[in-house]
Amino acid sequence: MSATDYDAWLRLFANRNELAEEYARMLRHNGTSWPGWKDVNAAILRRWSLAGLKYIKTRAWKIATQDL
């Protein structure tokens, strides 16, 4: 996917909490070594800032690990 594709994909989520749910699903499915994380995180930075990225990642990790 291109940067534009990731930006368009992010627009599907109304807010950071919705994206955190999807990010958690992706963590469970892809693991941490998936090469796409760099592009996903860059798109999040473009839309929400560093604080937004930190919020999404922190919430996603909590969601992804709550059932383990």
C-alpha cells in the first residue's frame, strides 16, 4: 500500500478509539514484526500527531493483550 492508501484507510475510522480497536486486531493477526507498521504509524502521525500515535498504540496494546 502507498502512503496515500494508508491515509485513505485511516479516514475510515471516526476517532482514535476506533482505530485503536483495529490496530489491536492487526497486532494479534500480524504480530510486531510486520513490515507495514512503519507506514501505518507514519499515516497516524500525519493525521493525529505524535500524541495521537502514542495514545492509539497504548490503547491497542491494552486491547490486544486483555484476552491473553
